[in-house]
Amino acid sequence: MRRYTQRSTWRVSDTGHRVYPYLLRDLAIVRPNQVWSADITYVPMAQGFMYLVAIIDWYSRYVVAWQLSNTLDGRFCVEVLERALRTAQPAIFNTDQGVQFTANAFTQRLLAANVRIRS
């Protein structure tokens, strides 16, 4: 029988960004602003495409904030996060491991607002 020890609450990825623990396992989502998440997708256009980032409240499925950009530069993700945090504040913020969401500018803004991060 193998003994498992508890892991650190975060680790460093190959890109040098922190990897935060998964906070949503067995968590019942029971109220608005308990968990928000963000993701980026691309929108095809007649000539090329645009990038769309959206922040969604998991409980209500309400789009808290969104923004379009013609580049994948992380600034538009921080801008939409700033706009979302002016309306409310989640307890937990969930994203994938995309470089825009693991960048210091993004994670430090969440930590400054006392939001727990899951990426």
C-alpha cells in the first residue's frame, strides 16, 4: 500500500506561472458570486478572427463581463476582469491554464481582491 502525502497548495508550471489547486471538487454551487469562470474563444470574421473573453457566474450563468480583442495579448483579459470586479466579487475564480489567466497581472488582481484562484 502506498502512502500519499498532501501536495502543496500551488506549484510552478513549465512556463514559470503558478498552477493553483482545483477548488471545485464536491463543491455545491448554491449562490451567485460563489464561483466565476473565464474563457477565451475566437470569433471567425470575413477576414481573420477576433478573440472573445467572457466571465460567467456559475450559479446564475450570467455573463458578468465580456470583451473582444484582435490579439491574444493578456491586457484585454485583465481589463474585463477589472470591469467584472467593479460589479461584484466572487469567492472563487476558475479558469484553464491559459497564459492570459496565469499571468501575474491577472492572478495578482484576483489575489488583491481576496478571491481564491483555481486555474
